Amino acid sequence: MIELIRIEDTLGEASNFLQALYLAADGLSEVRDTNALQAVIVEVEARLKNARCALEDLRKQPLANVPIDLKALEKAVKAEIARRKALKKEEVPA
């Protein structure tokens, strides 16, 4: 989960840098240079949007796609029950 948050933060930072570039492009004296830079910014924004969508898809997936071994789970539960019973027997004063 922390990795997903880190990715979101990085995407947000990239968006902020793009906004700064967009503002800087407005200050260029050549219209052709401004248009070229803005075209690149639009393309990068599209890639960032795709990355955010992919990230959202990851968030919707279960944390693990591993099937549960019910036999192993049953064995572990029985072992824990036996362990707790043994502990209770030790607590009873003789």
C-alpha cells in the first residue's frame, strides 16, 4: 500500500512540474517554441493520466491472488487450539 501512495505522490510531483513548464512556455518569445513545448506537455499529461488509471486499477485488485489452502488452514487452527489447551493446563494450580 505504501508503494501505491509513493507512486501517487510521484505522479503528483510530475504534474506540478508540467504545470511549471506550461507556465514557462507562455513566457517564451517565439510562438513556435511555445506551441512545441505545450504539445510535449499535452503528451506527457496523457501519459500521466494513463499511469493514474493503471494505478487505480491496481488499487481495485485484491492484495493477493493466492488461493487459500484450506487443509493447511485447518491444521494450523487445530494446532493453535491444542497449544492454548496446553497453556491452560499449565496455569491450573495443582
